[in-house]
Amino acid sequence: DRAAFEGIYGSSVRIAGQYTGQLDNAGEVIRLEDGLGQVIVQFEYKDGWFDLTDGMGFSLVAKDTKADPQVLSDASAWRPSPQPGGSPGRGDDLSSVPSPGAVIINEVMARPGGNRPDWIELCNTTGQAIDIGGWYLSDDPDELTKYQIPTGTVIPARGYRVLYQDIHFGRAFGLSADGERIILLGSRDGHLIGFMTSQSFGPSPTGVSLGRHVKSNGADDFVALASPTPGGPNARPMVGPVVISELMYNVSADGQAEYVELTNISGGPVTLLDPASGLAWRLTGERRRLDYVLAGVQQVVLGPGQRLVLTRDIGSFTTVFPKPDGIPVLAWGTGGLGDDGDDIRLLMPDGLDDQGNSRWILVDRVRYSDGSHPDTRPDQWPIQADGGGKALGRISLTEYGNDPANWHAVDPSPGLP
């Protein structure tokens, strides 16, 4: 609508023409053709790339207008406009606003215990100091300006800045022990700028911080850390006391014989039951609605180094695989493991959340693939486990589990080292 456009941006912008229809808010393919119908450039944008460009008044700006058109269908080739409204007909000074990823929410303490305060650690990933004075921090997407960071707050190059509940944001909000989303929004001279980052996190045990861990494929998870490190590099992820040690997700002989093996890697016995609530630990899967409370009315105790096998059907399992002597085998019944990939989680109960429901703490997680589904990164999971008679075996039980580099294809050995 030319009249509507000029009502916002003025009549000095050179307009090549007026199109019919409209851009899809959910994302779509954009194609520019010449007079003969030959494609000059084509790409697909998506609404989930940046919150700022999805209804918050900022436009999508290509980082490099000379980039290969093939990369333009990836969010990494774009960024929000430096200022609200975009800049149709003129260039953008992209250096005036930090690039996406320049400042990240690196670590949080949402359940410190005692009288200790919550805290949020921000990290500057660039080689230049970044002034975040006047920026906003919030835990509510409908109220993004809950807390304004004091003027003069600077994060040094490759450095950190910790904001504490009692000193900084406590009058505006507090972190939930049940998990939530933290949002950092850029601002300058009282006006929003094109920078926004956020971080979601789940429930955490008392005294345990959650932080960013970069995996071998460049992706990152926000996980429980071995120790809190406010103001410094993150510690390694917390691993154990029980881990997912082997997965057989595609059994060609009988799909109901699929299994998950758990191992106690701690130095003492682990009871897979919360004595306060009477709830047992839980195994869940995303793709095929696996949701199994491990013990039911039974109590399972794993000694140091002991393994436990969970399968869909015990009869099918023992037909395909030898039943390991002295190793408990439990059947989850309904649901299953996805053949083309899944997100398998081991959870333990930890009291009640703010809504009076059971709080579930993530103990271990494996988001595997079948080796044939590259997305923005190559699929590093071994293809031999996809119906080829192999299982996924964890290489190191004490290293972080949700990383393809820590898994390889092995002969199935449920319950055995």
C-alpha cells in the first residue's frame, strides 16, 4: 500500500512498484525474477528467526548484500534492523548496534537456597567492550522493560557482568526455581535498538546453577553445571549420578524390543524414588509419547556401577536379546523411541512447583538422530544404529551425554559393561 508506506516513511523513498497480497507473518519464500521470468534471487524467511522482527516493529536486514543467495534462507545471514521500522531505500549502519550473539545470557542461579540471592550472568562474546547501560532485563515477554540496567554498566571484551537479585533486579522480578525465560533487550537514549536475546531454562536443584555449554557440533545447551562460576567461564556440565548409557531405538527383528540402558556412575547407591513425595524417577521421549514412571509402586535402588534396562515389552526384549543376569529389566509399555530421532530425558522428582504440581529435575538427556537428517549442521549420529543391528553406545559415562561426539554405534549389550 503505497499511501500507507509513505505515511510512515515519507515520499522521498524511491518506490519501484506496488505488489498485491502481503508478506506472510509465519514466513514464506520470496523470489525476485527478471522480465523473462528468470530467478534473480530466491530465499525463504521464517518467523522464528528473531523475536524483534516477528511483530515487534523491526525489519530483517541482510548482513551481507553480496552473500551467496543460497545462504539467505538461513537465519545466520540476517539480523534485526538497528532501529524500529527498518530503513527502506537507504543503508543500515550495522556497526551501531551489537550483532546477534554479541551478548548472551551465560549462566543463572535460580534456586540458590538459604538467604543467598538469585543472579544472572551476561557474557560479551566479542573483542570489544559493550555498554549495556539503559538496556532492559525481564522474565515476561509481555512486559519487556521490567528492569533497566544502570547507566554506565559495561561488559569488558570477552568478559562477564553478573546482576544480582538483591542489588539489581530484585524489585522488578525474581527467578523461578521451576524454570522460565529471561530476556535481554537493547536500548539507547530511551529508545529500543535492534538487539534482543533470551534464554529459557528448566527446574534446577538447590544450589546448582544452569549455564551454556557448547557441544562438539557448535550447538549449545543450557544445563546444570558442576559448580557455579559467577563472573567467569562456565564449569563443565553436571553429569550423573545416573546416566543414559545405551540406546537401541530401531530393532529390525521386533520394534517392541527397543531399550534404554541406565547406569549409576556415582560411588554410592542411588534410589530412583523421592521419599518425600513417593514418586519414582521418570523416562520421557518426545516423538512417540514415551512417558514412564520407572518403578511404579516398586522401589529401584542402583548400586555403584549397576545398570538398569528399560524396554517397551519384556517378552519381545528377551526373545531378541539375552536377559542379563542380575540386571533389573522394566517395561514401559505404551509409547516408544523414535526411529528417525528423539529427545529422551531422565527426570527425577523434587518436591512441588509454585503451582502445586510435581517438580521434575533433568538428570540426563540424549537428543539423538538417525544420521540422515542434517539441519543447519551435519548429522553426526552413526547411521548404523538405524535398523542396521547396532545400538547407540555412550563413549564416556562421565562426559556430557547430549553430544553426538560422545556416542558411537556398538553391538547391543543391554545390562553389560
